[in-house]
Amino acid sequence: MEGICYLNGVYVNGGEAIISASDRGFLYGDGLFETLRIYEGEVFLGDQHLVRLFRGASLLQIPIEKDALFYHQVFRNIIEKNLLNEGFLRLSLSRGVGKRGLLPRQCNDPVVMVVPFFSIPYGEESYSKGFTAVTIKNTRRNPFSPLSKLKTFNYLDNILAKMEAEERNAEEGLLLNVFGNLAGGTVSNLFVVKNRTLFTPTLNCGILNGITRQRVIQLALDKNIEVKETPLNSNQLYEAQEAFLTNSLMEIMPLIQVDGKSIGSGQPGPIARLLRNEYHKDIKNPRSL
């Protein structure tokens, strides 16, 4: 279903949205995006997503003239125009059209697009069963690159890794960094549980600091669950009592098997269930991070 989108000040049917063939987001992947979950007609954690977008734009030197209040109004308009109760929004920011070449010269008009989506690709069956994953062989994260910490249009590493995971009959692919440490999934952050302590790769491992990741860390601390951000290797994952993945759409997804090895009992674990329950409470009454 195509809905009504926002494109640089205009609300238009998705099939009629037009971006220049000279747009740098199209030509070079020169842009950023955010995926914002909608619950009962409301954006969840919108401020946190916008903070990350603004920080990324500052690093890439893409000018953003509008403030968070403007974007929140756009979100509200899209939700109302599409009667969107449950789903998500994709916010894309491209540097726009500029002089030919890699250097971003004469780029004065960034392109902002907000597109609605009317369903979530994860059902309750997934949470009750849990996900399987494989360690990706064909690419590695570079923790030295500032891009590893941004949600850019350049997602080819993730795409190749996701294709490999599908070829190996797994729902998610886990990427290693150049040091051989785990750096999260193609679309997710990773958590490992041992002795009621949560372990998750540190930001220095080359991971994206996911909005749901940040929220889960806070929820765990609120429940007196210790959290350690630290480099993790595959053996630590194989030996975990349970593990789970997070992102804004999947929320908290149990991870039951990696590389053909069962994690813990091979069933969704109690910490993942507890934190997902707390996460849903938070949706009803969100707090600041």
C-alpha cells in the first residue's frame, strides 16, 4: 500500500514522489535515515531518533534548517493523512543536488522525505519461537570508520550480510569487526545474558548505538540487571545462557541459535521476556533516557 509521503514541504502520494537523477543520495549514498515505530498513532522515541539524525548530519556537514518540533509536526501530519495507527515511518535525509564530483559543492537544498509503512515484519510467532543467526563470513565491520556509527544510505555491507544469512537459512546475520569481535546484526544490536548480567558490544566495536539498544540498557538497569558494554567474541555468545537482538521494529527478539549451536536451552529466555514486557510498559508511558 502506497501512502501519502512528505517530500521537501509537499505531501504527495508515494508513487508520485520525484527525486532528481542528480541527487547525491542516489548517486553516492550521501545521506542518512531513521526508522520510527508507530504505536497507537504515536511516534515512539522520536526525539532520540532526531538527535541521532542531527548528530549524523553535523558529522557529514549536511545542513538541517528545521528543528525537532518541525519534524514532529511532519510525523503527526503523515500519521493523520494516512490514518496510520500501527506501523512505522522512514525518515530519509539526502544532501541533495550539487556540483558533479565527490566533494559536496553547491549543495544548498537537502532532500527530506518521510514515508509511511502500514505493517510490521515481526509477529508474535517470531517472539515465541525466537530467531536463528549465523556469523557472517563475507564482510567485516570497520570500527575505525565514523560511518560505522551512522545510519547512512550506504547499506551494502548489511545487504550482502543479509543475503548470506538467507542463503544459510538464518533470520539474521551477525557481523564481526576487523578484530574478530562481534559487532551486532545486519539490522540489529546484540545482547548476551550470563548470570543475570547483560553483555553487549561497546560502541568502539563499530556498532550503531541503536535507540532501542539504549532503551533496553536503561530498562535492564531499572530492574537491577547489571549491564556491561564490552568486546564479545563468538565463543562468549555460544556459551551464553540466552541472547537477544534489538531494533525499533523488532523491539526485543530472542536469539535461540547461532551457527547451528543452541543458545542456552534453545528457547526464548526469561530476561528477554522480562525486558520486552518492560519495553511495552514503557511504550504506554515513555520516559527520558
